[in-house]
Amino acid sequence: MDNPMEAFSPFPPEWTQNAVHAQPFGCPDCGAGSRKAQKVWLNRRAPVFTDHRKRKYQEFYQCECNTVWWGWSSDRPPLELDKPSEDN
């Protein structure tokens, strides 16, 4: 069984090897957002600094459709807490 804390592992999991850069932020095949991902890994070992000295990271996702994609943390849309959950 996969380690549930894989997201914070310092080493990239094998499933991230063929990830595609998704623009806009979301699965390039089915359009699902990051919250629908079955697996997540954050590349915290290699931050990139923006012009204003803010850090951004690569975030890798394996979608429920099995597509593996990545996007910059700075491109992730804000979480809308006032909307009802899709699961309700």
C-alpha cells in the first residue's frame, strides 16, 4: 500500500516521472482540479524564487483518471470556502 505521507517525502515517487506541466492548473485530460487527485507530491527540495522573493514549488498530482500532471504552487487557484462541497 502507498504511504499516505508521500506528499512530504524528500524524494520524488516513481509515479511522478512522466508528469506533464498542466496550464491552466488542473488535469489536462479530464479537467479535474487538484482536490480530486488520488496522489500528491510536493517538490519542496527545489523551490523557485519569484521577482518579489516569494517561493513557489512544483506540485505533482495523479488524477482520478490516472493522468499525472504538475503545476506551480503559485498557479493553484484559491480555495473557495463559501461554496458547498461537490461531495455533499
